Amino acid sequence: MSYAMEMQFELFGGSPAVAQARALEHRYYFTLLPPPAVAQEIERGAALLGRRFGLRNVVRAERQHVSLHMVQRGREIGEDLLDEALSVGEAIRRPGFELAFDTVLTFAGQRPKTGGRAQYPTVLSCSNGGRDLLALYGDIRAEMQRRGLRVGPRAMVPHLTIWYGPERVPERPLRRAYRWPVRSFWLVHTVPGTRRPDYLAEWSLGRHGGA
């Protein structure tokens, strides 16, 4: 059944499951993605570490990402906003760089809307601050702001989430950093429960004279 048919089905007294699907939270954001081999290595390492803290569910390799900027969260994106986001990505001119995650730490958590214990995101981060990643973040933010789009904070902590859990993990260095050469960034769309993101666009770094 197509999405349009599902809409009509719901309007004329169709399945409650369709209404539930439409109520899902859509997220559209700029991001970096680790290469598949690195992502699988991260998943294996997270699973081993998670067992020490009683965690069995870690972020799967195909869902791992390094968030840059949120474009929209909530309803499905409109065509005009999507076009603006695509134009932002096309405007970025920055060389590629190497990214190294060498630290594990836990951010502040939130209580689920349905109640229960707070869930804390445990992440990989960069002890050197991730200067090149922050420069890319700043370029995207400036271009979004120039186009009148809603932007996030000026500063951020570069990170890749490996699990959510009820306990904090003491900050610790990794014996071996997870490294990869960053040669592109993406605009993706996700909804809860989907196995893989919807990859809307990819832009190469180092275009027009970049390294």
C-alpha cells in the first residue's frame, strides 16, 4: 500500500496502525558516517565494553553516526526546507580530514516520556577536541544561518553514541582509537524503529581545490 493510499485509508476510518506510523518522529540531519568496517569494529568493541556494565543492546553498525546539525525533528520535512538543506550541503567547501575517537564517556540523560529511569548516552569522543570536525560543524551552521534556517549551539562535543543505559560510565581512554579518513558528509532521514537511515544526499569534502 502506498503512503497516499494509507493516508486515504486512515481518513476514512482505516487502521490505527497507520495513524501510529504517521505520528512517528522524523529526524533530518547532517552527519558523518563511519566506514562499514570501522562501524562493525565499533559495534563489537561497544558490545564487549557494555557487558561489563550489564548492557546487551548497543547501537548497531548501520545506525552509527556523528551528528552535525539537525534540520528538522518531528513531522516530515517540506519540499522547500529540504531544498534549502540540500543547498546548504552543496555550498560547503572544506578539505577532508582524519577523525579519531579515543575516549569513552557518558553524557547527561533524560527520563523517558513514559516514565522510568533516566537513560544516559554513552559515547565515543575525541581527547583532542576534534578541531577539523568542529570546523565543518561551524561551516554548516554558518550556511544554515545565512539561509534563515534554525541552527544549533555554536559549540558542540564531537561524539558517536554507542549505547543508552541507566548507568553512567566513568570517562576512560581507549587502548586503541577508532580512526577513519572523513571524505564526505551526509543529509539523512531517520524514524524510530527503522534499521537503516534514509540517505538523502552525500557531499564530498575537498571539492574545488580542497585537500
